[in-house]
Amino acid sequence: MESIVTDEKLRALALETLYDKRILKRSCFRTNEAGEELANCSPAAIPIIEDILRKIVVPALEQRLCQMTRSTAMTDYGNMGGLNYLFGAMLVIAVRNGVNQAFDFLLKLPHPLLHEAVRCASTFFWKTNNGYNFGVTPNKDLIDFLRRVESLEDTAVSTAAMKVRLELEKSLQPVVSATNSPACNSAHVTVSSSRGDAPTRDTTSRKEAEL
């Protein structure tokens, strides 16, 4: 009975995430609070997220997806404004816990939705001055997933995947900065990052616009 209750709570949290039910205002930004909670859940959330994507998201967007070309990225999800957080939470949980089947599932989605998942990989593995968002470092499984997307014939999706992969691989490399003058023989080595706060609705939109 306990596992059933847990699954029900996870499903409720995932639906709150999808429909943007709980918004936390931070200064001028708005954050999907349920989505942040979901990203910190156990691997038990993965099949629940997959079920919601399969039974709710894809059918709800089916007509719109049919009207789109394969190379078009979907930008309007109707009342499912938290879809980016749903994908982001799924990726974070999968990488943190080594749930590789999540990547196999994503590859089977309609390409506009796969494109959204790829864009979320960039946003939710954003490197800050204190490390990566949600304390999760991009791993080989995520990089391999992006490489698999790169091999697709859909140019828009494959190009976005390559851009995100290169970005993540670069973020994993230490940046060497010399703090002394060129005449000095020693250099101070630091690991720096160029990104800011945890993803919010506004920062997510700005980031995704680049992909």
C-alpha cells in the first residue's frame, strides 16, 4: 500500500509540474516549484513521468504535432506550461541515478517533443559558480544520448543536440586563467563557469531561444 501512495504522490507532483500549478516568485522571476521538487525525487518518478508524457502530453498535442513539419520546434504547449520542467526533472533524475532507459524513451517521442527535451538538457545542466543545477554533473549517458539524437535525419533536432552536447562537454573542462602578468612564471588555475541561477521560467525561455 505504501508504494501505491508514493506513486500517487509522485504522479500528483508530476502533474503539478506539467500544468504549472505551483509557482514560486523570486524577485522578477517565476519558478516552477513543483518541478524543482520533482527533479529531486527518486528514480521511481521516471516511469510516472513517461506515462504522463505518453498518455497525456502526446495525445493532447497530437493534432498540433501533425500540423508541424519535422524540422519545427514546438513553442506553444497550451496549458502545459511546465513541460520543460517535466523534461528537465526527468533528465536530472536519470543522470543522477543512471536510469538509461529514460533516454531510450525520449528517443521514441515525436521530434518536436524530443527537441524540447534536448533544449532542457542545456537549461537543467546549467553550470553555476557553485556547480551544476540540482548538484548533478552531466555524465557519459547524457552525452551519448545527445550523440544519438545528432544521428537523426531531422536537421533541427540533430543540430540542437550537437550544440547542447558541445556546450556540456565544454562546461566539464576546467578553465585556466592566469592572474599574474605575462612576465610571471606561475599561473593561478581556477575552474570557472559562465552561467547563473537555477532555471526559472524566464531564464529557461531565454536559454531555449538560443537552441
